[in-house]
Amino acid sequence: MMFPTSMFPSLSIPHNTRDSQAGSSSHDPWGDRRLARMERKEPTRRLLRDVMALRRIRGMSQTALAAELGVSVRTLQEWEQGRRLPSGVGHALLRQWVETNHSDGD
């Protein structure tokens, strides 16, 4: 289940920070890098929001979902709380789980 970005107004940040700082002599070169890193990680964060929403809609506990995915409860908690992002394998597991469980409800 993918949610429209209009549900997340915080995503409407300017993509070019130079435009927002036009006329300012103190450009933050690290800001561009931070923004690029945030934009690269956003698809994974969006996937995690979908996992949390679908898990709650289905009435599943974190323990049940962790067991179904084959990961520790602690790992799932860290993903959901944003302390860690899933690796390639973890990302693939989550994406497959969302696609499978979303199609079950249709």
C-alpha cells in the first residue's frame, strides 16, 4: 500500500537549497549533502511507514511480524523507530511482505 505524498507535508521541502538562499553569501555546502542523503533514504522510510500502517491495520504485533519476516523483534523495532534502516535483504523482505499483504486485502 503506497500512500500519496500529499499525506506527508514535510516532504514538500525545496529540492534546490541554492534557490532558497539566493543572495545569501553563507551557503552551507554540507546542507546539500544532507539533503541528498535524506532524499536517497526517503523510499526506504516510505516503505517502513507502509509496513507500520499495514501491520497496525491487520492488528499484528511487532513480535508476530518479526517472526513472519524471520528477523529479531529488536531489529524490527529499530527499523520502525528510525534508528536503523534495513539492508538490501531486509528491504526486499519488507517490500515483499507489503506487496503480499496489500494484495490480500483487495
